Amino acid sequence: MTSHVSARIEKTPLKRMLMIAAAVLLALCLGGCTTVKKQAKKITRALPFAGERLRKKVVVVPFANTTFISDQDMQPLFTNLFIDLLSTDCGSILWVKPGDPDYPAAIDQVPRLTSGRIDNLALAEMGRAMGANAFLLGNVVSVDAEEKEKGFFIFRDTHYYESAQVGFQVYDTGTGAKLMDESLKESLEVDGAEFDAILAKDLKAMYELGETMGRIAANGAEQVCETLQKNPWQGYVVAVQEGKVILSSGREIGLKAGDVLKVYRVGEIFEGKDGQRFIVPGSLAGEIEITAVADGRAEARPVEGADVAAGYAVRL
């Protein structure tokens, strides 16, 4: 009986991972359950969905910066740390980051409507062509200082605070919808010297700002990871040539010859109140089988005469 059970577990890697995760959580509880929630989230993000083995590709658009701090100085202060945390906390996602050799030059100019808002449909179409599942954008909004009076009567005292705020947005390429739109703010009590440095915009004298920005980077990375974890991988047909179906995803996300994918038609496009347009998921059109893969590209054949056309979506 024991040998049969062992054999079943050996054949199911997901079961082994879940057993390990359970053991880790039990050990954490025995040592104190205050950190269990955060550890559980990290373990969950490390585990694949049941039946899901393909990596989602997410393009990180350079964050806008509207503070008095230069873009060059903001890199070590926030940007580099945030991207490192994304790679650590969401290792199952394929991050396409500024500076990568294959980073798309077209992202330098995010498409916008005449109103100035991001053209979400154009952004989604751009992402589909490059095999991306989502875009991550953001804005370092502010770095400020403020003082507050605390206490009563003769015991009142002045306290100094340093604050920073960063916005995060995630756009889905499948529908054009905004999956996340959060603005995170952190405030840290500092001494008078730090307070004066912020007012004087003297970055070299700001010794606590790294901690403030680090808190935002950690919270932002956690929320981005949780948002992206909710949606499974989806790929896109970019062309149908002489009976071959061409996809904009390939070896880099885990596709391999023999994989069978379901194909979905392009649904209707409807316009929101602010002029933004969204794609409604379409109906099932059939299946395709992957016949060849390369980086950023895969070829497939329709299964049993499936109706496939450019723009259609595919799922494992």
C-alpha cells in the first residue's frame, strides 16, 4: 500500500509542492503565526495554477517621475529596487524590463487619446503583437515634507514627517481593461535635518528617503503580483499563412510542440464613458496544435478544421 502511495506522489509534482508548502506553513505557525499570511502569499505565487505551466509575459513601462528628483537619481532610490522585488516575488512571470536587449522600442511612446488618457485599446493591440499579457505602468507622484503639532498644552511638540507617493497601473492586453489602479503613500517621521533637506530639495542630505521609497516598492510589488496572479496565460494569433497559424509567443513562455490550445474569436468592442474602448472575449472557435516553437514565435495547425484568424486569442 505504501509503495502505491509513494508512486502516485512521485508522478504528481504539484502534490509534492503543496505538501512542502503545508509543511512550511505548519513550521511557521509553530514558531509564531504573525508572519504566516505574508509567507503563504509568497508560496502561493511560487506555485503554478492547476494545469497552468505557461509563463505570463508582462512589459514594464518606464515610470513617469513628477518629483524634484531626477530620473537618474530615482533609479537606485526606487526603480531598480521595485523591479528586483517584482522578479523575486513573481518569479513565475516573464518580465520585459527597460534596458533588456529585446525591450520593444515602441513602448517609449505610450499611445494616448486626444484627451491625454492612455489609449488602452491601442496599447492592448501593441501587446498582443508582442505576445504580452499585460503592461505595468506607474508614476512617482511626489516626495514631500510636513510638520505636525502633537501633545497638549505645554507638552505640545513639533514632529517632522517625510512622505512619498507612487501610482501603479496594470493594463490587460486581452480586454484592454485596467486590472489595477492604485496610489500608494508612505510617511515616515524624521528629524529636523531631514525635513530641512526635503524643503531645500537637497537629495544628498536625505538619509531616510531610501527607507520610505523601499516601503512603497515592497507594497507595490506585492499588489502587482497579486493582481497578475488572478489571470491565466493567454496568447494571440498574429497571422494565418498557407494553413499555418502564427502566434506571438513561443519558447520563452514555455510553449512546446504538441501543445493543444483552445482558440477564441475576437469579441465586440465597446466604448466606455471616457472614450476608452474595451474588447469583449469572444466565443470558442476550435483548437490548434503547436508544431514548432522559437523565441517570440510559434507555429500551429488547426485541429479538425478549426476556424482561426489573425487577432484570435489562445489558451492552454
